Amino acid sequence: MKIRPAEWIILATAVWIGAVRLVVEGGLSLGYVLGGVLEELALWTLIVGFFFLLYIGFELVFSFGKSSLNSLLARLIEGAGGFRDLMPLLFLSFVFTNIGAGYSLVRKTGFKDITPLLLKADEIIFGVQPSVCMQEVVRPILTEYMSMIYMVYPGIVLLAAFWLRWRHGGDVCKDYVLALVLASCIAYVFFILLPAVSPEYVIEYWRPLSGHYFTNSLRVFLGNARSIENDCCLFPSLHVGLSTLAWLYVRRAQSRLNIPFAVLAVSEWVSPVYLRRHYAVDALAGIMLALFCYHASLEINRRWRERRVFLREYYAAPKNEPSPEDEECYESQKH
């Protein structure tokens, strides 16, 4: 079983996370820190295994008496391949939960956040603070929609992955997953090295964001998960980057879902700024990150597949035995 490019990146990131935690938790032994990393990886592996067993159960129930044993085994093997294609997406959550360790390391060095630079960049590019101007259009129904979009963006990313795997096969899904892994790991490095706090903590707004269920749920969630002390995940915006990648790959597959995903992507571009969670320059950086990772993933996987084909053909080619004439020529050259 060959290790894929996305899996190489995941392994390298796991080693990096272990090293960061070793420095942050300096009083602990290497075995303890790496053990903690492996424990979390094992937990995510168990989650993947649970869903795979659930899939096998559905196949056995709905195929009982309708498919031959060989057909059922072939479908189960195909399902296992599909789970391997999508498994890196679960690891992204594991990496995200370890951003705090990296951010703690940065704070120990006395590194200042880049909030003033982001504020200045918005003023230079747009002439104003976009989130301040958006107060003119703040309405409860619009706030509710933006809050819903902001909350469901992981679902958009996963929906695109399942759709691409189901309708367009493994290669398209592998390209998409590699792009997500690249974008996430690059963004996580930026989050740690270039921390910043959200506009809602540094800008005074005269109109509050009032809404209903989704607005209140998002406010409670962010209140528990983020504060001005640990708010760091701004530049670039992963909400924008990953939703843009979902749209780009659905568009590449020429799917009839292109327009719905385009609407969702554009909504994700606006919602972080409207909700005062990101600066507009964060959204622009997220779009640029998505474009880079889109083209990079296609090129990396193209070269990886070409190399696999070359190696397969090389080792499969018959090795011709030397003829007597070749042996005589070789012996004469020796003497």
C-alpha cells in the first residue's frame, strides 16, 4: 500500500505537532508528549472505524439476498477505498485542536499579534473598514442567514467530498482532499506565527448583530471556544479558503451542483466579515490560498500518478536474458 501525498503531509504535520507540544510542555518526557499525540490519532482512527463498520452494516442489510458474495465483497472493498480517500479530513480536526499548543509557544517568545497590520491593510485596500460599513445593511434575517452559513461550512466541505467521491470517483476526490489538507496545514502555520484578534474585540460598532436561533447558537459557541486571550485563527480565513476549494472542485467536475456551491462560497466570503469575525483581507487571503492549493494539488497528484504508472510499467516489463552474442561481446570487452 503506497502512501499518498496527502498522507505524507499528515504524517509530517503530526511530527511537527509532537515537536511543538514537546517544547510547550517542556517538563514532560518525549514519550509522554508523543503518547498524547498518538492517543488523539487513535481516537480519530476509532471514529473512522466506527463509520466504516456502520457502512458495512448497511451494505449487509440492504444487499442481503440481492447480491452475490463476490459482488458484495467488491462493494465493501470499494467502500474501504472510499474511507481511505476521505480519512485525511478527520485528521484536520485533530490538527486544529492542537493549534493552542503552537500559539502558546509563540506567546512564550513575546511575539506580537498582527491585528494593527490587518486593520491598516483593510483601510489601504478598501479605504474603510468593511465590517463597519456593513452595519448599514445589518438586519435580523440577514444576520441569521450569515450565522447559519458560518456554522455549516464544515458540512459544505464534507458534502463536496462525498459528492465527488460518489459521482466522480477516487482520483477527483483525492485531488480535492489533498487541496484541503494543504490549505489547512498552511493556514495553521499562519495562525500560529501570525496571530490576531477578531474585529469585534478592537472596533466599536454602533449596531449590534441581532438574530434568532443560529445567531444565538453561534454567539454561545464562540463565547465558549474563543476569547480575546486565545483568539488567533484569522489570517487567512479557512471558512473562505475551504468553501472556495469545494466550489472550485465541484465546478471542475462539471456538476449540476456548481451554482448552489457558488452561492454558498460567495456567502462564506461575506459572512466572516459581516459577523465581525474576520477582516476583509483575511477573506482575500483565503481566496488566494484556495487558488494556490487548487493548482498545487492537481500538479502534485498528477506527478505522483505519473510516477506510479512509470514504476508499475518498469517492474512489470519482462527482463530479457542476455543472448550468447551479448555475453561474448561483454567478455571481449573485459579482456
